[in-house]
Amino acid sequence: MAGLKLKNIMGKIAGFFTAASRSGLLWPVIFFGLILLVNALINPGFFDIEIKDGRLSGSLIDIMNRSSYIILLAIGMTFVVATAGIDISVGAVVAISAAVSAYLIGGTLVVENGVQQYVSFMPMPVAIIAALLIATALGMWNGLLISRMGLQPIIATLILMVAGRGIAQLITSGQIITIYYKPFFFIGGGYLFGIPFSIYIVAAVLAVVMFLKKRTALGLFIQSVGINKTATRFAGINSSNIILWVYAFSGFCAGIVGLLVCSNNKSADGNNAGYNMELDAILAVVLGGTSLAGGKFYIMGSVIGGLIIQSLTTTIFSIKEIKPEANLVVKAVIVFVVCLIQSESFRKKVAGVIFLREKKSL
């Protein structure tokens, strides 16, 4: 009887790994688990979650909260990469979104009936919608250059990457715009039912994306564009429109991140907001199992990839033996090794070398 139960358990475990392997989540989940294990060994209280002032507090909550920027950018980037494209302008779009929202909201001190309070320059919903619309329009601009003008994705997005940072600084006049309107702070720094509000935003975007991927043909269309644009066009699918809208969605995700950054920092810095975030987003997509060559993509893999990057950052800062100056180098080396191990062709080559050595020894 005990043997039968053990057999059933082992069968379920094997089934889980088989399903994970087919879904592209096996290796990301394994690496994420290993990083969490290392953190737990370094910090015995790593998995502890407490309630302080009605809020959940702990290392895992911090990782989920801080990884929200990368995850949102990675979700948008996943669709772009699936079409065999790339978007290196999302960091600049983050800066523009933050600058627009800060410029429109701002905040000025007024005294009413002897009570001091800050009032926004523009209604907060107007500022939020304006920032998101501008970010989406910038994404559409990238899509137009690529799908209609025929520019290479890296060139088209490089243009906005350079110009966008300048646009953000023009909006802020080269200064850091400080926001004094407290209701705006809830978006990036607030808590709902004890959980950071940014996590709810990520969950909402992820739910919509997964619904569209699972319940509509959108995912299939995007994959077909990444595999073969010509065959997709002959099949009656407008590949140009698909490319246009995936870049627009990438811009929209960057706009949300801009709002989170601006709200959390209570200010907008056109020069530093979103700096190098595009690199972390691309890494998260690659770590999640999506190939830069386009085609099949893994949204949940990109989410786990974002968690891996943030967990890795936490791990490196927890190891006192690693100097702060070497953090980026260590992080790059680890990511490089992870990408190699995750590569199927690399694993096949290693397995082939081991097989040849064993054959010669016989």
C-alpha cells in the first residue's frame, strides 16, 4: 500500500516536470528555486513573512514588489521578441511617462479654512491617462517605423531610446520634478489588504495578457509573425498590424512602469528614471525561455525571469564578501551561465562531448 502511494507521488512529480518542460517553465523554475534556496542559506529568516502596521513584510514581499517594474516591461517585451523584434527604448519611455505625470500633477500648497493641503495642477486621472496615452503612442511610433517604414527593430527603437531621454529632460527642464499630491503616492507605494498595490497592477496586466493568449488567436498570430512573416501574410494575417500593436503594447507597459516609478519616488528624473531597465527586461524574457529569434513565447517564463533578476540582486547584496563595485560583474556572469545551461543546443553539445569521452574510455 505504501509502495503504491509512493509510486503515485513519484508519478505526479514526474508529470509536473514533464508539463513544466513542455510549457518552457522547467529551467526558469529550477533556477528561481535555487536562488531562493541560496538566499535562505544566507539569511535564515528569508522566508519569514510578518504583519507590520497592517502590511505584509518580508524578503519575499520585497522581491515581488521591487520586481514589478521588470515584470511589466518583460511582459510587453515578450510579445515584441516573439515577433523577432526588440525594443530598447522602453527605459526612455518610462522616463517620459514619469515626466508627463509629474509635470501634470505636481502639487501646490494651498490653505483653506486654516488647513494646509496640496492640490494637483491637473486631476490625477487626467495625468495618468495622458501619460499612458503618450507612452502607447511612442510604442506605436516604433511599430510604424518597423512595420511600415521597414526599419530594423534595433535601429528604430534606438532612435527613441536616444531622443526619448532628451524629451523627458525637456519636459522636466533638466530638473527633478517633485510631486506633493499624496493620493498619487498610492500607485507605486501604497498597500491594499496588506499587499503592495504594484503587485495588483502586475496581476491585472498578466491576467488580461494570459486571457488574450489562451482564449483568442492573438498568441498564435504573434508566433506566426515571428516564425515566418511571409507565410503569415499569405495565410491572410496582417503581420504589419500585429507588429504595430505589439510595440504599442510594449510602450503601454513602459507607461505603467513610469507611473509606478514616479509615484514610488514622489518625483520624476528625466535623466535617470528607467535607466537600463530595457536590459533587465530583455534578460528576463531570455531567462524565461523565449528565443530572441522569435516564434514561441512564454509569458509566465518572463514573469519568473523578472523574479530571478530581482532575487539575484538581493542575493548579491546579501553576500558581504562581494564588493559593491563587483555586483554587476557577478550578476552578468551568473546570468550568462544560466542562459548557457538553459540553451538546448548547448546542453546537446555538452552531452555529445561527454558521450564521446565515455566512448573513447571504453
